[in-house]
Amino acid sequence: MKKVIILITLVFTQISMAQSNESVHLWPNEVPNEKELKQEHELSDDDRNKVIRYSKVTDPDFLVFEPIKANKLRAAVIVCPGGAYNVLSTNLEGSEVAQWLNSLGFTAFVLNYRVPQKQLGALNDIQRAIRMIRKDAEKYNIEPDKIGVLGFSAGGSLVARASTQFTFESYSKIDEVDNLSCRPDFSMLVYPAYLDHGENNSLTPEIKVTKDTPPFFIFGSATDVKYRHSCTVMAAALYENNVPVDVHIIQEGGHGFGLRPGNLAAKMWPQLAEKWLERVLDKI
């Protein structure tokens, strides 16, 4: 009974959030590289650690989180939750992070990209989201050249892919929005995953860093044993191509901590990220 009550509470929390934040769907007609029909996001019954998880997304969208008082930078961040490309941890690594960004005066967008195991579809979704937000920059009171991306775990993988494959047309153009650039202006990875799938744990081959790759912030922990090399191989590739990068790897923290209290890493990364955002946006 207790588990049922918790799940019901999480559902109502998600419904309340959706009602208070505008939902913008990415694809007006058919969804590219999607075999299933559009449907409402499917909620997982896995509610461990009070995390709301979407187990299926076929009609991707983003939720708009506007700050009460915008800062002078007029910048925006698209937040990509993690979940191993199987689910989306939509509150832990989505709405909670968006609200933190709002507290700093940033407009935030939580991207519900396609899952499970639809990596090409997810890339379609983030490219389309960047273009749509860039088109509507005036509506959101942001600068079209100050749109960044922030990803956690698998969401970090997606952010790295979007930040290095912006010249790759991953789907066929459907309207004038797709003529706009899908290059992020800055990129942030927090305990990213799947970036070390090259030979001998080198950089994943599809991630090709060049001098045109946007500046990066990377944060991870040494006790994130399964994924910690993602931080180092990505940082090395950025260094080698003279792309500005701040990389922080602390001893303790593990994986999947988000902003939740009780974890030193969860306390440290937002402080470091805030200072980095101020510096990097001042140069854009």
C-alpha cells in the first residue's frame, strides 16, 4: 500500500508540473525515425528514490521553465535527463534542475526525448528543440546565440552528440525552422555516460570534436566507476582541439545524484557551474 501511495503522489506531482509549465511538441505531423504512433508519455512504475521516470516517449516535447526574474545574460539551457536511454529521470535530472536554473535567472527547457533505446530519435529531438527555441528566442526573452545544453548520464551522451554533430542532418527538413542552426552555444555534462566506447576506452567514434565545438563544463566523480572515463576522454578531446573546457572530477559522489541533498558532489557542481556560466556567457 505504501508503494502505491508514493506512486500516486509522484503522478500527481508530475501532472501538477505539466499543468504549470507550457509543453511544446517538436513534431507537428509524423515523428522522424519513429515506428510507433504518437501517444502520451508512459510513466514507469519504478519510483525508487522518489524519481519520476518516463519509460516510453513517442511524441517528444519540451517543458518551458521561465524565471521569475531573468538575469542580464538572457541565456537559456535545454536540460536532458538521463536514464540509460531506457527511461527519463524527469524530475531528478529535469524539473529540479530547471528550477535551479530559474533561481539563477535562466530560462530552462526540459527535453523529453525519445526512449527506450532510440538514440537516433533522441538526436533528432534535441536538434529540433534547439532550432525551435532559437526561432522563438524573442518569445522567451532570450538571445538566439545564448542557447546551451545540459545533460546527465545518458542525457550527457546526447548533449555530447548534439554538440559535435550539429552539421549532421539527422532527419529530413520539415519546415523553415530546420534551416536554423542546431549548434548549441555552450554545453554542460554532469556524470556523463557512454562517451568512452571507442577502442581501449577511447572517445566514442561518433563524437568528433573540432575547433567549432562549443565550450564545455564537465563534472563527475572518481567513484562513478562505470562511467568516470567518459569525463576524461571527452575533456582530452576538447583540450586537443583547443576548445575551452572546465573539467572537475572529485573523489566521492557516485552517479545519479542530481541536486539532491546529502551528497557532496550534488552540492559542488551547481556552484562550479554557476561561476562557469557567468564566465563563458560573458565571452559569447
